[in-house]
Amino acid sequence: MAKRRVHEIAKERGISSKEVLGVLQAAGLNVKAAASSVDEGDIEMAFNGGKQKAVAEKPGGDAPAKKAAATGNPPEAARAMGPTDKVKAGSGRAAEGRPPPASSTDQPPTGGGGGRRRRVVIDSQAARRQPGPPPQQQAPPRRRGRRRRTPWVEPDLTVQPEQEVEIPITDIPSGATVKEVSESLGLSAPDVIKKLMELGQMATLTQTLSDDAIEVLADGFDKKITIVHAADEVAPQPEYEDSADQLVERPPVVTILGHVDHGKTSLLDAIRQTEVAAGEAGGITQHIGAYQVHHGDHTVTFLDTPGHEAFTAMRARGGQVADIAVVVVAADDGVMPQTVEAVDHAKAAEVPIMVAVNKIDKEGADPNRVRTELARQELTPADWGGDTEFCDVSAKTRENLDTLLETIITLADIQELKANPDVEASGVVIESRLDPGRGPVVSLLVQRGTLQVGDALVAGGHPGRARAMNDYRGERLKAATPGTPVEVLGFDGVPEAGEHVRVVANEREARRVAGERANRLKAETLARRAGVKISLEDVMARAQQGDLVELNLIVKSDVAGSLEALADEIAKLPQRQVTVNVIHDGVGGINESDVMLASASGGVIIGFNVRPVGDATQVAAREGVEIRTYSIIYKVIEELRQAMEGLLKPEDVESTVGSVEVRQTFKASKVGTIAGAHVMSGTVTRGATVRLVREGTIVYDGRIASLRRFKDDVREVVQGMECGIVLENYADVKEGDIVEVYEVRQVEQSLD
């Protein structure tokens, strides 16, 4: 009979193992722990009212029982009693349902009248030591004879449902080593390595693991984890209880969004009366700029976010740090795809939106058309009863620019933008670049507190000290208050745009915090590279198209924002046939180290708004490394696409030239079998590639050795004519066979 463990019974019945043990022991079963095994029959007997006879009865239990001594040991007296006694030993009934009487009682005679009266005396104090519920009432005496099964009184098992123990969620950093994962999960390192071996991965104690491997490990050990990425972590800011008298007004931060070539930079240029658009390559803003404009007693901070679709991520970042989003729409062009995208970014960031309808001075300008199209995007004009402010302006003629600024200031007053300038400064990186003369230059926006010269800073994985600060006009500053954009010198590297910046106690603390985060980012990068694998299905599918081809790139740019945008555009290129690997990217000029890396990996160097420095050009010529520099992102992507297509193998394309039916065969001693055939379609050429088809099956694939017409060798036979054909190294030609004439041409492949 099958056996089951106590804890399995408890799980099935929804009660605790301790309660199951109590029921089984009360039924006379010898179980002591949750891991004990019990027969299925005994389980049913215990829970459905049965008694365990094996313990209560002995073989030959029908023999007369000995008289129990009144002054003996109660357990011995209980063991001496027979099965017909009022109180049965071993069953626990005296303690459970029928408590013993206070004094000894005479038992009635046994059935038949010839029995001897026996008296049983039980020590009530010993009975009280037996386990069981408190006594209820004395059971009435029964006549002796055939035992009648006492109805089972099921114990009250109504208990509160056992609460599920919640498995704690463990945070594990991305790129953690085997040792770190084992410590985080509370496991031994050999167990983790053994599990990895079962999963088909050999790893050492100090080897980093990919995120997928960590998740599979945790699942194998029934652990709940959360992968923590260093790039997603934001340094905790100290919380302050700012009172009303500590808060002061700060300038609103306004971002300019919209479609490419709708006049965003020209509008901002007209507002601050400087020429910026003329210095941008192709008239397109290549990186974020931050400027301040004074209007009356008010100051407004503007962020000029690039509008080209390649800078989607930069535009989204600009929307997240801004207080007001101004969507610029050309009156003669209307709402375009990037206009809708810009609106979505502002809505996602929960930033108030106002619309500047630009180029109203051009012919064909229709501001009402713009209002109608934006109303479909849930931007209903205020003069139509909606909540969105519209302003018709012209960057070229400077018409209504004052009205635009007044509207922005009004929206800022409604929000009551304030900040505490008396706390440790914090903000966000707007842009960063590597200047040849000054080193890393970081443009940041102070969001809280006052940033002063000499403060120790941390921006992502880069520490620094504010050695010098300049405003948007290039003038030196000693302090920057909330809402002020500044250029800071003193970082040891170039942080990415969008990184959080905060002031720490000293440079030592800054190096410690930045070092921890930099190590985390490096470990994550190594883990991602080690964890990149191609599935068998991908290999098979791509192998049918040709060998797996890789194009390795080293990308350098002048600013971090452009580098990020360029990486996004490269990632959008089709990579099913040619894989593009950006093995290194960075901000600054192209140096010898970049050239040597490209030489070792067989890669190409792409420079965006940067040039080779030092001996990089000579080293590249010696190593045979190609360096390409660009100033327009369109050119980069276009030439990359052409280079990827050049790596593709030409595709073999088969086309049918003609079809011939064999109508008669002849035997010739010198040439073998001659097929007398009729050209049904196309043409037949001597030396052409053919396949012989018999009843739908290809029986030969080769070439035509000889082609004749009326005993003359001919070069070609056209449709409707008859000819004689001899196949190369094949003589088993039969009447009714079809000779298909075909040719194979090589066609250049494209990425699409």
C-alpha cells in the first residue's frame, strides 16, 4: 500500500503538520515527525473515524484479561485490560471522549450471565496526564457483549488558513560574479557552479554572469530577484523639509520641441538675438544648448532640443527636465510625424504644453490648419475653449515674440516654480564634450541648491570638482542658483547627457561613489558582451543567406548627445545578414589607441565632428585602418548602409531560358545517345546548363555537349524548331523526357 508523508497530508488538507500529527497520534498511529510515512489506509482510518487495532490489540486478545490492581501503576493496569474492558488501553479513549469516573465502578457481567464481575480502578491523576481535550461528560454504561463502534467525534480542526510565507526579493547588481550571486542568494558557490554546469555554462568563481543567467539561476533555486542596473540607479538625494520662507522663485525651464526645419533654433535665436543656426551643420542642431533670456523682471531658461528624428532620446530627455514645453509648428507645413512625437514626449513627462505657430510670414501659412490638426492630438486652443495656449509668431520678422515670452511667464507663474537655494546642489547634465584646451566641459542645469566653485561633484561614474563655472555667455560665475544653466570645468571624464549630478562632502567621497558606479557599469558591459549568443535557429536561417558577416566600428564624437543619437541610428540598420558591432565609442578626437583597437579587430573608425589627433593618421596608414569623418548624420548612415551591402555575397538567381521535349532517341557509336527534340519555348544554346526531367523527377543536371540541326552543328535553336541534343556524360535519355535550359546569374543583395 502506498505511503505518504505527514507534511504532504497537511499540504493537501490545508492544515499544519502539527495538527495532522495530533490526529494520527490520537488514532493510535506511531508517527513522530512531519517526515514520517503513513499508509493510505491508516490515513483514511484516522480522519474518518477508524481505530488502530494493531496497537490496541494483541494476538489472542479474546483470552480473559487479568484483574487490574487497584493500587498498581496506571499504565500497567491499562495494558493488562482486555479488549472488552470499559477503558481500552492504547486507544486514548479515556482521555479523549470518555473521561474516567472519579471512583471505581463495578462492571456489568459479560453476555451469558456466567462471567465474573471485574472492577477497574484508574488513577484520575494519571488519566489527567494523558493528552486530550478537557473532559465533557461521563459516558453512560453499556451492556457487555458485541462491541458497538463508538461514533467518531472529529476533533475541531477549524484553524486559520496557513499564511503563505512571502519569498523576499533580493536585489542583485547586473554583471555580478558567481561569488556575488551566491552570497546574495544565500547559497554556496559550489552549488551555484553546479547549477550553471547543469545549464550548460562553465563559469569560475570570479566570472561575471549575464542578466539572463542570473535570472535562470534564481528560478532554479526558487528565489525572487530584481536585476539592478547601475544606469538606472539615481543617487539618493537628501530630503529636506523646506519651509515656505526658505523657498524662492526660480526661472522656468522651457524646452523647444517640434519637427525638423520648422524653425526651432531660429525662433530661439530670434528670442536671444544671437546667431546659432548658422553655425550648425546643415542648419540642424547637433547637440543640446541651454540659454537664458531676460524679459522685464523675469528670466527664462531655454533648452534647444534637436528636432531631427535621430535625436529622439535627446528630445525625450529635454522634455523630462523642463517645466514648460513649447511645440513649434510651421504654419505652411502643418503637423508632421515628429510634431506628434514631440507632443507625446511632453505628455509622458507631464509637462505643460504651449504651441508656437511659426513662419506666419510665409505664403501659404495657415495657422487655423495647425490648430485643427493639433486639436486632433488633444491640444485644443484656449481661444476655442481648450487648455492649450497658441501663439502665432515669426522668427524671421520677430513678430509676436514678446507675446510668446509673456505667455511662457504666465504659465510659469501659474505653476509657482520655487526651489530651496540653501541646500546641497543637484541637477542634470545637459551636454558634455571634451575640449582640447580645457578638458572635459560639462553643461548642467542646477535644479536645487546653489552650486559653488570648489564643490565636489559626482555625475554618473565621473567624479570632479567645480574648478571654474561659466554662464551661457561665457562669463565666469562663482555660484549658480536653481534654474541656471552653467558650464563646469573639473570633471575627470565626460559624463553622458542626462546623468544626475550632485554635490558630495569632498573629493574623496566623490571618487568613491563614482568609482563604485563606474565598476558596476563596466561589469554590466562585460556581462552583456559575454552573454550575447546566437540561437541555432538564427544561425540556420542566416547561413542560408550566406556566411555570417560582421562590421566592427569605433565611433568617436564631439559631444555625448550626438554619440548617443548616432548609436541609436546604427542600431536601426537591418542586421540580419550583416552584423554591426560598435566595439568602442567615446567623446573626443581619434587617437592612436582607437587606431590600434580598430587594427586588432579589423574595424573602421567613424568620427563625427572630430578629427584624428597626434600620430593617429600616420598609425592608421601604417596599420591599414580606414578613418572616416562626418559632420552630418545622414552621411554616416548612408555610407554605413553602402558598406554593409558591399559585404554581402552576390545572390545566385536562376532563370529559365527554354524548354525542350525529347520525341525520339538515336544510338551513335561515337557520341552515344542522340535525343531528337522539339523546342517548345525559349531557345537552346550549345554548352547551356540543362536539367533532364522525367515524370517530374530530375534525373540529370549538366550541360549540352552537342547541338545539331540537319546534321550541322549549330550554336542556337529557337522555339518551334527541331534539333538533336547530346548531353555531356549522360546517355540514358528516353522519349517523353523534358530538357529544361536555365542559367544562373549573380545579383547584388540589399539590406532591405
